[in-house]
Amino acid sequence: MEDSMPAKDKTLDDLFIDTLRDIYYAERKILKALPKMQRAAQSEKLAAAFEHHRDETETHIERLQQVFELVGKAARGKTCDAIEGIIAEGEEIMEDFKGSPALDAGLISAAQAVEHYEITRYGTLRRWATELGMKEAAQLFGETLSEESATDGKLTKLAESSVNAAAH
Ligand code: FE
Ligand code: FE
């Protein structure tokens, strides 16, 4: 098992698998967090955006499972402290701003932190997949990366067009 491998013998392949497990863990946490954010959102448009992205997140998980299959490894996550922290901060906002006009602006800021985390992970994984000659995996990461970026853009638009103004 690569976990017991001496650190000095590890290569990009090992880093790739570790990072794949990290984002797999993160995506499954995000899948559970999005319905809570949807229910908390005051703006209907924001709630709909969270619902839509929840569906996309299911697809992200499926794509990761495809990559695990491509590399012949069981799909399993590795605790991702970063997403735990980002989601905990989001929950804090939901708690601290409950019922306030600033809640939705806070939810968007929390959601964008999640998307940016995913964007950095998928950007790295796509590049490493290319380096390792895994064309199909690179393609799958690229598809998810586009959806994460589109979500980030949609959230910015929602903030700028209505949510921030309603938060004053
Ligand atoms: Fe995702
Ligand atoms: Fe996402």
C-alpha cells in the first residue's frame, strides 16, 4: 500500500492519488452542505443556484469514481482539512447571520470559497493527469473545472446584481 511506502520513493503518481482522494472527500462533504445552503438562502435565485450545483456535484463525484476506475484504485476519500474548515466557516455564517439581510451575501462568500478550493484542486489534477499521460482523466477534470468556474461566475453575478444590494 502506498501509504506505507517510504516518503523518498514517492512520485507524481502517488501525489496524484492522494490529491484525487482529497477532492473525493471534499466533493462528498460539499454534496451534503449544499442542501443546507439552499434551505438557508433567502433569495429564490440563490436557492436555485445551490440546487443546480448540488446536481452538478453528483456528476463531479461520478467523474471522480471514473478516474479511480481508470487508475484501478478503489474510490475512497482522504480527510481534507481545508474543506472541513471552509464548510465550518460557512456554517458559522449561517448561524451568525440567520434572519439578517446580510445572510445571502455571506452564503455566496462561503460558496465561492468552496468553488475556489475546487478550482485549485481540479486545475492541479488536470495538469498532473496530462503529465502522467492520462488523457481521459484530464478530460474529466476539465469538464468539472468548467462547471466549478461557471458556478463561481454565476455567484459573482448574483452578488453584484441583487444580493449585495439587499444586504445593506
Ligand atoms: Fe464540484
Ligand atoms: Fe463546486
